[in-house]
Amino acid sequence: MTFDLAAVRQDTPGTEKCIHLNNAGAALMPTPVYQAVIDHLDLEMRMGGYEAHARALPAFERTYDAIAELINCNRNEIALAENATAGWMMAFHGLQLGPGDRILTTEAEYASNVITYLQAAKNKGVIIDVVPSDKYGQIDVDALEKMLDDDVKLISISHIPTNGGLINPAAAVGRITRQHKIPYLLDACQSVGQIPIDVEEIGCDMLSATGRKYLRAPRGTGFLYVRRDFMNQLEPPFLDLHSAKWTATDTYEMRDDARRFENWEFNFAAAIGLGVAVDYFLETGVIPASDRLCHLAATARTKLSDLPNITVHDIGKNKGGMVTFSHSAISADQIKAILSNASINVSTSTTGSTRYDMEKRSLSSIVRASFHYYNTDEELEKFLTVIANL
């Protein structure tokens, strides 16, 4: 497929107002997604929420099919969620880990996930073990395999961590988890929409993702994938009349698909927008879109490395669209403010977001510029010029 940058930017009015390099936070929404959300809200206003849902049911159900097509699974393996964390939590707590159960994770793991591990350690007695990184900074797959024993009940990693540019070797981890029959939870919050994702190739049992980042969907959207033949190993931490059926006075029966991890009420307009966003990405071309944003980031990495006083902090054998760096004399927050004054959006990462990794590398705060396929070479050059003139 050829990539039509002009058409993509025409569909993205936000590119006329700013240079948006905060796509790992929340990307700019394309017009078709915005219009789908507005159209459904208008329908709810005119005829009522339940009636609007019934009218828009084909568009709503398309969201499941679009996501299944995107990550190569069955629609019955997809649950919609209000965000990636909500989906991830349903999977994690559904495992019902107990005293002595070991969780293996990575040095680059995200704070929200680690806080949940720590809560489970405090309240349930689980054990957290951090797998060391290899020479590239990614999870050391050989070390992971050597750490396995009968007490390991979960391997849980972030595919693309929140900082550092790293793409963890998720499929290599999956080959180990399948061989040893250990549950595998993949946080794909940053990777879905940024790089091609195939759950069969990866071999994960559970995968969580958000809509607002690289998929360019509305905030408050996300999904959870659970492999069909793994689903009955999970008991959702809560159920309602959507996720289960009240079969008799004292009995209930869970749904037999992934919607057992949903609840009755959520934002249907946003869910429809998520489906339109996934379809937009599929029509744009997953591989050419990913290649473009990764190329922009690689160029930024190289040129930033050549600048005086700038240190690039990206790690990993394979890197994606996120570039992190610092200045020897100017703080990350100051750089963010300077870029903002030039209508360039970036974000910062602090120790509190990836403590294992940043403490190991003696980092306290870094700038994160995250590129998308709608960014241009001219935008990249303007960004680099501002940094060069700091």
C-alpha cells in the first residue's frame, strides 16, 4: 500500500494548529472519528440513549470486528473497556493469584502495573520478580527462562514501555510462555496502532490496549483481548447482568465470550468512534503507517544525538516512534514549555512512571517526543531547530 500523507493531514485538522509530538499521550483525532462520535451523541440527544444504541447497533458491533481484524483474533475474544488499564485490571485480577505465586515482569514496566503487583503482594502475598534486561535494554529472554519454576503463575510485560523507545521482544517471550504453559499478559497500550500486532504470532493469552494513543480514537476507550481457550481460567473480579446471566434464584452463568469482562454501561458514542478509528488505521495501511512514524523517530534520534548538550536515552534492539532525551543544563519541564511556546507538543517522563528502569539509569526526568504517521519532515526539522537553539 502507498501512504497518502496529504489525505491523512487533510483528515486531521489539528495539524493546522500545532506540531503534535505527544502521540504516546493522546494522538490527534481524524475527522471521520470525530464525526462518528458527534453523530451518535446527536442521535442520543434526539431519540434517547437506548434507542440510539439500537439504531447504531451495526456500527457498534463493527468495533469488535475491526479490532479482531487489526490484531488477528476472533471477535468473541474482544472485550471493550473504558481504557487500557481497566481492561488490564480485569485480566490481572481475573487470575486470582494467591500467596507464593510469582509474577515475572520487566525493568521497563509501567508504574500502574507495578503498583497493582505491589498491592497484590501486600494483600495476597504474591511475589514480584523483575527479569533483568539484556545488553540492548530489552527483557533478557534467556534470563526469563532460567527464572521459571512451578511458582510462576504470570508473566506480565509492557510491549512498548512509556519511555526509552524500546520495543520488547514480545513474540520471543510468548514462545517461552506457551512452552511452559504460563499465563502471559501483554500491556500493548503503546504498541497497538504504532506497530503491527498479531496475537497469534506473539502468543499472549491476554492483551490490553487503549484507543486514545496511536489508534487516534476518543479518550475513554480501550479493549482487552483474551484467548478463547484461556478464557475459562479467568474469573472477572466483578460481574453484572451484561457479563453474566441470573439463571435461578441462587445461581448465575458467565457469558462464554470475552464480553464477560465488560459491564452494562459505557460510552457507546466513544466505542463507535474506536471502531471507526481502527478502520481508519486499517484503510491507511498498518505497515506503511508504522514504517513512516518509526522512520521519523529514527531520524530524530540520529540528529538529536549530534547536538551538543543533548543526550538521547532510548534503549532496545528494536525501537519505535518514541524518542526520549535530556539537556545537560535545561530541565525536561523547561524544554517542554519552550517547545509549547513554539506550538510543538511533547511530554515528559519521570522516575515515578518507570522507576525500575529510570533508577537503574540514574534518570529523574526526560523529554518524550512521540511521532505519528501524520507528522511531516518539515515538522521534524522545526522541532530539531528549537532543540538546537536551546
